[in-house]
Amino acid sequence: QKEKFAYLLHLVDDFNKQRIERMISNADDDFKEQQWSNPEYHKHFKLLKDITVKILRQPSEEDPNKDEYLKMDYRELAKMAVVSFSTRCCAKMLFNAMMQIDD
């Protein structure tokens, strides 16, 4: 949090906003994180398409390269973070009625 704002929450909000916009326009009922993070579709990911992120590997005794970093595409990391956050902290908003109340 170098810039003092919740970056992940902004990503999740952006994804949900675009899901709603696509649902309203009937463009796509099943808009997924993979589509949202496509650099051809989203200008944020287009700007950062060549960025890789270093992630420290999970240490293990058998692994001779345990101090090496894994390199991951920024887009993939952001997509996985949004999926994880949406699963653990804030479930995706449901737009289809689960039941109909007869009044």
C-alpha cells in the first residue's frame, strides 16, 4: 500500500461494475474474470501487459532452488486475486432470482 489505497478493492469494484454493465446491455450473461482482465478489452491491463511479478516460492527441504522467485504475469496475479477475494470475502452479486415470491 505504497499509495495508501486499497488496490484490490478497486479491481474487484471495477470487475463488478463491468459485470453489471454487460448484464444491463445483454452483451454477456456470464462475464468472467478472464474476459475482464484481457488487455485487448481493458485499458488498465493493456498498460501493464508486460509487467511480471516476482513471488517467493514456498520453501521445502528437497527443493534446491527454494530461495528463487517465481515469475508471474501481472494480469494473471490480478485475476487470481479478484477471484479469491470474490470467493472468500465478498461473493459475486447474484442477478438471477433464486426463488419467486407469489404475493
